[in-house]
Amino acid sequence: MKTHISWPLRIVFALGCALGLFAIGYFLYEFGRQKGTEEVLADQRLRSIQSENELLRRELVDQKGRQAGQAQTLKVELTTRESLIDQLRQSQSENAKLREEVAFYETLLTKTDRSPALSIESFRAEPQGSGYRIRLLLLQGQSSPEPFKGEVEFKLVAKGNGQAHATLWPVGHRLPLDVRRFARIEQEIPALRLQQVEVRIYAAGDSKVRLSRTFDVKG
């Protein structure tokens, strides 16, 4: 036996189903709209982050460029400074040599007939490589009519193993010497930790020391 459903109930049921479908559709619409809005916001946020990253990348590139430029400028300034220091040292060295030259000529001009026949006016010993470079200046008095011909040798006192050792240089022979009013002698001496130098001058063919003078070496 079939159950008879009246038309009012059918209408109510149909309206209920329609309302339910409408609610489901509205819910799905709102859910989709919300998700779409979230995706749009997320996309906008992603683009904003990408834009910020691009700005940061450009700033980093610019900063690296500025740092590279500053480093190059600093390198140039340091090179220029070192060059100026070298030029200053060279100028100081040249000025010292000029002062030495002036002092030499002043000494030469002030020599009188009563000056010694031969004298040691100046002595310098400068470290160089594995030894020293010595510079010696000899002057001859005006009372000497002939050039002085002789030989020169050096007695070196150097410190090694906590003790001082004396040696003659050159070994086995002396250096020839010819003084015509003045003579400059420059020699490289292979000695370490040199403390003292005695300059010995001999007349030609004579084994007796004619003139000697001892100099302390500093540094």
C-alpha cells in the first residue's frame, strides 16, 4: 500500500531541498571567493617579497661596487704613499750626500800647510746584504808636494758566538792606495755583526803602519 504525501508537504520538502542546495552553493561560493582572495593576497605578497629581494640584490651589488671602488682607491693611495716615502728617503739620502760633499770641500779649502801629510777625514760603515759597505775619505795636506802612494788594510772586530773576533781584510794582501790631495775608498766587507774597524795605511814598500785610526760601528 502506497503512502500518500500531500502536496503541501511535497512543496515544503522541495523548498527545503532548494534551500539546502542554495546554502551549499553559497558556502562553496564564499569558500571559493575567500580562497581566491587569499591566493590574490599571497600572490601580491610574493610579488612584494620578490620586489624587495630585487631591491636588496641591487643594493648589495651597488655596495659591492662601492667597496671595490674604495678598495681600489685605498690601494692607489697606499701605492702613492709608499712612492712618496721612497722619494722622501731618496731625497734624505741625497741631502746627506750633498751635506757630506759640502763638508768635504769646506775641509779641503781650510787645509793649511801645517796640516798632516795624510789624514783620515771620515769613515762610514753601512749594513748591506750579508756584510757592510764602508766609505773612507783621505786628505793630503798642502805641504806634501807629491801624491801619497801606499796600501790600506782593515782590521775588523766582529761578534760571533758571544765572543769578539778580529780579522784582517783583505786576506793575504792590501789594497793599493794613491792619494792626490784626496781619495775616496768604497769597499764591500763580508762581515756580520761588525763592531769595530781599524783603518791601517802603509807607505809603498813599507811594512810599518804609517797611519791608523779605529772607528766603532753602530747598528
